[in-house]
Amino acid sequence: MSGAAEYGRPVVDMTAGDRTGADFQAVLLYLKETRGFDFTGYKQTSLSRRLHRRMTQVGIESYPDYIDHLQVNTDEFAALFNTLLINVTGFLRDTDSWDFLRTEVVPKVLQEVGPEAPIRVWSAGCASGEEAYSLAILLTEALGVDAFRQRVKIYATDIDEEALAQARQASYGEREVEGLPPDLLERYFEQQGSRHIFRQDLRRSIIFGRNDLVQDAPISRIHLLLCRNTLMYFNAETQAKILTRLHFALLPQGVLFLGKAEMLLSYESLFKPVDLKRRIFRKVPTRGLAPGAMFSHASTPARRTAGDGDDELREQAFSAGPVAQIVVTADDQVLLVNHQAQSMFGLTSRDVGRPLRDLELSYRPVELRAQVDRVKAERRTLRLKDIEWLRGPAETVWLDVQLSPLVSEGTVLGVSIVFQDVSAARRLMDELEHANRQLESAYEELQSTNEELETTNEELQSTVEELETTNEELQSTNEELETMNEELQSTNDELQTINERLSERSVELDDLNNFLESILTSLRSGVIVVDVEMRVIVWNRGSEELWGLRRDEANGQHLLNLDIGLPLSELRPLVRSALVDADPAGEVTIAAVNRRGRAVSVRVVASPLRSRGGDTEGAILVLEEN
Ligand SMILES: C[S@@+](CC[C@H](N)C(=O)[O-])C[C@H]1O[C@@H](n2cnc3c(N)ncnc32)[C@H](O)[C@@H]1O
């Protein structure tokens, strides 16, 4: 279902309809239900004017369409509240009134408070904080920095969280500080670029918080209360309610400072003017039956006739009780309401003498009517524990409610109902439980972390053991390697020696070879040596010259296959016998043709080639030309 249908279609066009009619109320209801802002106590015509201004800015003409717009664009709420909760303010706003406060009022208040006592100040509807910081400046000027820091507490409240967030920053631009005299600006602000930041040491004495003047309990024991340019936005009934609360908030003789446009015409029993023009008032202490003192004349005959000081004292004592309390008569009329009950449930003097059932209190925060009947019937105290009460949009309060029968000479005169706010204890319990749960889960995490660490530790230990074993193995391998290395080294040394000997031998052999070579070369005869296969292994210079065949051409060839001018077949028997027979040498003379083509006679002597052991390894042929 669309918002428009839910909150009051059919559409009444703004140009045609009543601006505070059903459609307008539907918007207010929507704001209350979705955001907890209750605007019913505000002056409806100015509220609708401002709402209409906002609607014009976003180009919407009817309230139902605007509800639709809010439903789709949640950012619109902030813009709307900025328009509705006019946050206009300034430092030392209305200089003349502030001068009067500084010169006439504050000195008197400080004198009454005395030289040491704490000073409690409340700026209600503080918007973006300028009023609270102005108060801090004024009181520091009067007391000095140290005394201000030690003695003063400034409570600065507003319904608008966005304005409060700005106030908490304590940071203002050039235009915002325009109203401050330059010397105060210099002494109380630190310049950071184009911003002016209020002194941090004094800032600590100012406590910002959300407080709805219509719904929330007031701050108490206040010496100086500023509620400027805020009351004027409420209708008469809500103003009365707020003023009763402001009255309660102030200490006897406390001072109330209102805005220029705000008057207190019909509240002379609550406040008397100090300076009417500047809207500065003193609290009238509640002696007797002032509107703020919630006692019923009608139903207390003794009070009517006696009028003595004791009765008044009893009433005052009851009124000042620290917990909210009301008393109803035997026929369920409200007889007494103390200050705490007044501020807690928004009761006024008009509620005294009314039947309990006519008050919202009779069923909210807890159903009381049946309980009152029960207490009267059973004549015993009844305790209702942990009653949850949604006091504001975001404020939950827990109450213990105690109903006690008031009996005299066997007759029930009435019932006392005491409402004890146990929210703090409850919150503490909740926090404790929460902390406990967190502790438990932290403990569990710790335990599992511990277990993991233990496991990791064990793993590490076994890794260390493995590494130790590996290390030992490596060490013994190393030792083995060292031994092997030493052995290799000595083998190497031996090899080196052998090698050296071999090279010595090789040199000797080379020498020997060279020697043999030179012998063979020097011989004029041809010398041919063959192996057992008759392959040429030596062919000396004499053979080259005799037959015209080079050594490299002859070496490795079968002797009988050589192409020389010697009939080799005639040599065969001679060579064979040298290879095979034991006969040491044989010879033969063969006719041949030498390299120059001349016929020659060649004497060939063949001897076996023997090894040291006596084996025949080939044959040696010596050839000479006759
Ligand atoms: C015009 S400003 C006044 C600021 C300052 N006191 C001054 O006079 O310069 C009115 C302030 O009243 C606040 N306000 C409106 N309704 C309120 C409520 N129900 N409870 C507390 N503050 C409220 C607005 O948010 C706004 O910041």
C-alpha cells in the first residue's frame, strides 16, 4: 500500500485545501511512526508553512505525494527536519540581553552559589552549540579559567542529532563567529585555516546530548537555564508542559533565560521576572499548591482546614521524593503526584483529582487499574518487575513498580504506586551479560588458539627432532665424505706420482724412439720391419731412397702388395722363414729395378723380430744394393 493511501488519501490539493487538515496530520503521523519525531505539540500553522516551503523546494504540491516522496527518498527526512526544526542561532545572540545576563544576573547567581560549589547550567534547544559556548565564555570571564573548569558543567541539549553533531565539533566558520568581539574570539578560539575551534580545555565542561523537551525527563538542580527561541514553536498546551519541566529542572532561585519573542504571561506562580524586557526570570519555589506542585486540594480535607506548616512540609517532602510516586484514593482518584512522577510521565496539576483510568499512566507503561483493585482487595504490596517502557522513539526505560495499600484502622484509604527507574541497573546487567558472553567467546577463542599453538608446538618439536636426526645423519655422511676425500686425496697423490713416473718414462721412450729413429735414418741400407701379418711397421730413409716410396705410403701396407721395383714374391719364403723358423737369419739376392729405373742386384737379409720373452713379433729386412 502506498504511503499516500495509508496516511490519508484522497488527495487534497494544497492550493485548495486546509493546510493543517487531515492530510497534513497524516504527514505528522508518518514522521512520528517512522522517525519518532512527535510534532503534534508544535504550532500547527507555522509547522505547515515550513512543511509547505520544503514541499515547494522539491516540487511537490500535495501532502500524500510528499509522503510518497519521503518513502522513496529517505535522505529527504534530514532536509525536512532542517526546515521544521529551525536551527538558527548565533554567539551572544541578542547582545543586549547577554550583556544584562553578564553584568546583572551571573554575578548574583555566583554569589548565591558560593565560592566553591559546583555550578550547573542548561542550554535547552542549543542547536549547533553557539549558545552553550557563549555561556562558557561568559562564565569563564566571571570565574577565571581554573574555577570554570573545576566548578562549571554546561549541559547543552537538542532534539536534533545533526545539530548536536555540529555542536560537538566546536568548529565555526568566519560568518558564524561574526557576532563575537575580536578579543573574545582570539582568547577562546584557536584558528585552523578558515575555521575557529573553541578552546579544548574549556570544551570539556560542556556536555552535549539529545533531549526532547516534550517527552524526556529534564536535567535537574540547574542554576541557570537557557531555553531561547525554542518554546515559541510549541502550542500553548505543550509550552505549559515544558515550562513545568523547566521549573522542576531549576534549583530554588534558579534563573530562566528565554528568547526575545517568548513571554511568560500566565506562569507567574512558576516564574517571576527579573527583567521582563530581556526575558529573564527567577523560579518561584514551590511552596504550597503552585501549578508545579502536584497536590490535590479537593480530596485532602485535612489540608483544606488545617493549612498549617506541617502539612505543607509533608507535601513538600512527598513531592521531593527521589523516585516517581503517585497516590490514588480508595475510589481511584489521583490524590498525589510527586515531581519525579510529574516529569517522568508528563503529568500536570490538571491531572490531580482525575480518575486514574482517565490517565494514560493507568495502562502505560503497565496496566495499573486491575493491579490497584487487587492490592486493595488483598491488602498486600504487589511488585511488578522489569517493566519495559518505550519512553521516546529511541529510549527504552525499565521500571520496577510497587503498589502498596494505604490502610488505617482497618480501612483501605488508597494505594501508593512507586515507579523505580531500574534502567541503569538493567543496562548494567545487560552490559554485564554481554561482557560475560564476549569474555566467554574470547576465552573460547583463546582456548582454541592455545590448542592450535600447542599443536603447532608439537609439530615444531617433531620437526626439530626430525631435523636433529637429519643433522646427525648429515654429520656422519659428512665424516664419511671426509674419509673418502682423504682416501681420494691419497689416491690422487699416488696417481700423481704414477703420472709423473709415466711422463718420465714417456720422455725416456721418446728419447729412445728418437735414438732408434736416428739410427734407422742414418743407416744407408734400406730397413723394413713387418709384423707377423707382414704389414710394414718400419720403412726407413734408405728404403725410401732405394724404392722411391715414402714412409707414410708404405706404413701399414702388406709388404707383398707394395708397388716397388723388387719382385716381392721372391721375398715371401725368406720373410716366412724369419717369422716362423727358429733359424735366426736368412738371406737372398734378388735382381730388381731401383727408383731411377736402373737394374740392380739387391741383397736381402731377413731376421726375426723378437720380444724380450723371445716371441716372434715380426721380421726385420735389411736391403743393400750390391
Ligand atoms: C531556533 S533554535 C534556538 C537555538 C538557540 N537556543 C538560540 O536561541 O540561538 C531552536 C532549536 O530548538 C530545537 N528543538 C525543536 N524542538 C525541540 C524539542 N522538542 N526538544 C528539544 N529541542 C527542540 C531545534 O532543533 C532547534 O535547534
